[in-house]
Amino acid sequence: MPYSAQSNFDHNSRPKTGILLTNLGTPDAPTTKALRTYLKEFLSDPRVVEQPRWLWWLILNGIILNVRPAKSAAAYRSVWSEDGSPLMAISRRQRDKIAVLLQQRLGDDIHVELAMRYGNPSIRSGLESLREKGCRKLFVLPLYPQYSATTTASTFDAISDVMNSWRRIPALHFIDSYHDHPAYIDALAASVQTYWQQHGQPERLLVSFHGIPERYFRAGDPYPCHCRKTVRLLREKLGLNEEQVQLSFQSRFGREPWMQPYTDETLKQWGKEGVNSVDVICPGFAADCLETLEEIAVENRDYFLEAGGHQFRYIPALNDSDAHIEALARLLITAINGR
């Protein structure tokens, strides 16, 4: 039912606060058809691919959408479960736990919705749900710790597209990054330390982030700087040196140079150099997904072992761990309280 001012608006209603948690998105099913729909929406975003629109339209529709969906569907099937994609299942748990924690600390007038930049549930559906609940203050938390125009700014674009037809715009607070928030760094460090207590410490820890083209960085995107700061703070918290903890960038696409060093090339080189054991963590991903569970834990593991390495382990994302939920809740409560 579309929003109706007559049926939903009351000047005397008590204002409520809405929280919109967002992430990148996921296909509805691990099928070629579903992947084609998802990839078309994702790769049509001019924030993601900065190419002349006419040229990219030809490449996307003439080549990529005829080749990549089947391959991506096979990869998704390898990580799919009864609950759907890992990203969706984990994101729902994050939403539910954050809602409980915020309501315990701030009262019942807090409402939390989940939305995906691409796919379902959409940004529009999340915003409309919060509007229907009477939320006049809105806090948007894109679950991208490190800001990038390709992710965070794209989320803002989608929110603006929805609100440009609204009569009353809520008081909007957009949390654009939390790459150096103490609670986030503490949660990362605790996850590494707990993992090493259970499995032992490797020779090196590789901290891998999703990459962006170098020209995006040269144009002013602060993302690589945010990634480097996260790594520095994590390394200091763990009490390790720069050889023991290193940064890399994964998931490059196309022929142009992306931010370096590359994750796959780094692991291959380490294997050749005689590095025996490596753990990889991906702090840019708030929830495990295809890029962590398949690209890192399977594909890049094989690169390292085939190059001569002996032990490779992937340290899971923070997901819906208590420390992660606490960190996100603290971030939101600070914003809500205006501090």
C-alpha cells in the first residue's frame, strides 16, 4: 500500500527514531537469471564503474552480462545455505541484535530496518518502512567501515533518489565511515587474538580489502587511506610489526591498474619466498560473503599453497559477534545522542 498522508500522518504523534543499516547486496538466488539481474543493477551504477555511459553499456550488455552471471552463480552456490546467501543471513541477525540492544538502552521508539544497495530488501523499502512507523529522525549506517565513493556515496545517492519525492524529509544523519572507531578496532583485534588463542599465531597476518581502481584514489577517494589507518591501528593493538601485519587489495576487475599490493600476487610471492603460514582477515567486510568465503578462503588459499606455502587460514568477519554488535551500537548511540 503506497504511503498516504491522510492515513499515516498525525501532527500530534510522538516522533520516533529510525535506523537504516545498509550493505552492498546479494542476488535473490544462486541462479544465472538472478545473477544477471543483480549484476546489471550493480554494474550499471556510475559510482561503481566510472566509464562513458555509452561505452560501458555496450561492454556490460554485450559481453559481461552474457558471460559472468553463470560463473558467478556457480560461485554463489558453493556458499549458499538454507538461509540464503551468507551476507543476507548474517545481515538479518545483525539487524535483529542491534535493534534489541538499542531498544534496551534507548527505549522502544527506536526502529531498525535493513536494506541493500542492490537487490532486496531495497533502500526504498527500508526507508518507506521507517516512514510508515513515524520516524522523523533517521540515522543511516552503511556497513562499510572505510569510506569509498563506490559504496558509501552510492548509498547516499540511493537514499536521495527515494527522498526527492517525499513531502517531509526526516532529520537525516549519515554515518560515512568508522574505520578508526576505537570499538571497531577493539573488535577486530579481539577476533584475531581469540582466533590465535585457539589455533596458534602464524608467521604473517594479511589484511585484505576490496580494491578500487588507482584513478579513483587519484581523483580524491580516501578509501585506501582509511584502509591503511585501519591496518595501522589493528597492528598497534596487536603489538606486532610491519612485517608481521601487511595490507593488500583484492577483487580487481578489468585491465586498468587497481590499488596495490594485490592480495593474490602477495600470497603467491610469499609462498615462493618460503613464508610457511598465513592468516587473512578482511576488515572491510562487515559480514562474510562471496568475496571472503570463496575468493579468499578458497581461491587465494590455493594460490598460496600452490606457490609453496604450507598453512593458510581465513579469520571470519566480525559478522554478528557480540563485540561487533556492541561496536555498531556504540557508534549509533553516539550519533543519536549528538556526541
